[in-house]
Amino acid sequence: MLNAIAKLGKATLDTIAGAGAALLMLGKALIGVPQLRKSWPLLLQQIYAVGVLSLVIIVVSGLFIGMVLGLQGYTILVDFGAEQSLGPMVALSLLRELGPVVTALLFAGRAGSALTAEIGLMKATEQLSSLEMMAVDPLRRVVAPRFWAGFYSMPILAVIFSAVGIYGGYIVGVQWLGVDDGAFWSVMQANVDLYDDILNGIIKSVVFAFVVTWIALYKGYSCVPTSVGISRATTSTVVTASLAVLGLDFVLTALMFG
Amino acid sequence: MESRNIQLAVGVFVILGILALSFLGLRAANSNAATQGETYKLYAKFDNIGGLKERSPVKVGGVVVGRVSAISLTGDYYEPLVEMTISAQYAEFSETTSVSILTSGLLGEQYIGLNPGFIDDTVVMLEDGDYIYDTKSALVLEDLIGQFLFSQGSD
């Protein structure tokens, strides 16, 4: 009985300590004099690894999710003779929810796990310690560019996802199922608002970018430096980041559209 | 050379992002043409605004000329006051203009319909901040059903 309570206490303390350590890591990595000339090439390289290489999976899944939305929406809306509403249905569900959320989930799986594994392996092979030996701060040199790369890339990916998804819905709805071309776009334009929908979607993806990248970096930085530790940290990154994204999405939706 | 390729790829990535954003902004979203540029405000008091919301369209014969910019209660009897922002392109409404709250379709959104009044030498044109006094309130379905039942019962 006492053991169980002690375990609960330990778990609580560990969680709080972990949150504090994560915050400290982020603070140390990001706060400081920016050295543009040194960090710019590092940042570019990371944006390439994290953002550009994620482009294929984002575009393909965006296209298919948009097409599925178009197909499913059409079969329901046509019963009510409201198939012109297919445009706003596809656009709003992509811009408000699916764009930011699915991008964040894919990003956690595609890029977040890679970040964790990379930093975990750097730790296991003592590259991080060697950097410190050479008086290079690994937080500034390794963690900071990866964080900013994720932070910048994900909103761009989410916007591309939504745009491609809307085009996918257009292909299925208009080209295939025969919804009127003009009505598809004009009803969409009448219902989608630049600030309420597009800007809020971008704000969502900025928040998700922050959280997912942060979790991935911290899990890698704090992992047990063994092969088992790295594999656990990678799994934990995907699970924690996905849960955080879904939970935060509910909170953000309630705040923005509630 | 390696780093130049990376720079190119990142540049293409950013351009793609900007293109996607402008696609969303220009093609998918309402660029709100009727209330961009010069606008002026008109006010109207109603008994009941029904389901009218801020940003609902203001139409003349089906053409959007502006949007509802604010809804509030005014006066001692708390009458709903609707502030309409109208594009300055359509600045020539006379004071005999009437305004009513209409519904698009059977179950659609509610909007404001402006009916331009007649113009002769004695009427004045509406200007920024003027009130339109000839108003017709929204049709509330429950009231209609109530009136119908009442009239049935009195037979």
C-alpha cells in the first residue's frame, strides 16, 4: 500500500522535474545572443531535413484526405440537394482542423522521431559531451537550430497540406462527381473567412510546431544513452507528441470557435 | 555545392508555402471585396433581428453591398440596433430606403435586404451615420406558428 503511494509520488515528482528540465533546456537553447552568421547554415540544413524532406508525405496525404473528404461529403450532401456546400465543407474542415492536426501528427512521426533518434544517438556516442569538451554549447549548436527548423517548417507544411487538400476535394467533387465548378468556389469563398478560419488554423499549427518539436528534442536530449533508451525515447516522442497535439487541439478549438 | 542545393531546396519550400497561403487567401477565402476600401456606416433599429449576426451580408436585390458590422441594444426599451458598413461605391441611397431582415432559402442564413427608395427633389440622400427608419423585422417562425394557432382557435 505504502509502496504504491510512494510510486505515485515518485511518478509525480519525475513528471514535474521532467517538465522543469524541458523548460530549462529550451530556455538555454533559445535565449542568448543570436549569432546569425554561424547559425544560418545550420538552420537551413535543418529546415531541409525537417521541412523539405517531409514535403512528399504531406502533399500525398493532403491530396488523399481532401479527396476522401470530397467523396464522403458528396454522398451525404447530395441527399439534401446541398452538394454546392461541398466546397466550404472540405475547406473548413481542412483549414480549421485537419490541416494543422494531421500535419502535426505526420510531422511527429516523420520528423519528430528522427530528431529524437538523432540527438539520442549523439548523446549515446558522446558527441554531445565532446562538443562541450571543445567549449561548444550543444544546446546552442545542436538543439536550437533543430527547434527553429521545426517551428518554421510546420506552419508552412500545414498551409501546403490545406491547399493541396482543397485541390483534392475539387478534383473529386467537381471533376469526377460533377458539382458545379463556380458554385464550389463561390460558396467556399462566402463561408471561409481570412481571419477566423485561415489565420486561426495557422495559429494552431504554430502552437503544434512549438510543442511537437520541443517534445522531440527534449526526449532525445534526456534519453537513457543506450540502444533501448533511444528506442523508448523515440516511441515516447511519437506517443506524447500525438497526445499533446490532440489534447491541445481541443483546447484551441474551444477557445477559437467555441 | 552541397550547401547551395540545400539553400535552393529550402527556398523552393518557402516559395511553395507562400504560394499555398496565397491560394488559400485568394481562392478559398472571402476576400471581402464589398467592404474593402472606402466604406460608410448606416444604422437601423428593429423590433427583432432573429438570427442576424455580425458579418452577415447586406444586399440590394441579391448583390452584396456591405456587411453588418455591429449589433447592440439601444434606448430605454432596448431595441436592437444594427450597424451596417456599406461600400462607398454605393453611396446614393435616399432617405426613403427601407430595410428588412430576410432569409436566404428556407433554412439559410439571415441577411439584410436594402430596398432603395424613390428619389426626387424633396428627399435627402443618406450619409455616413444616418438612421434608416423604415425597417421590417425578421420573420420568426415560432411567432408565425403561434399566430396561426391563435387564429385557428378563434374560429
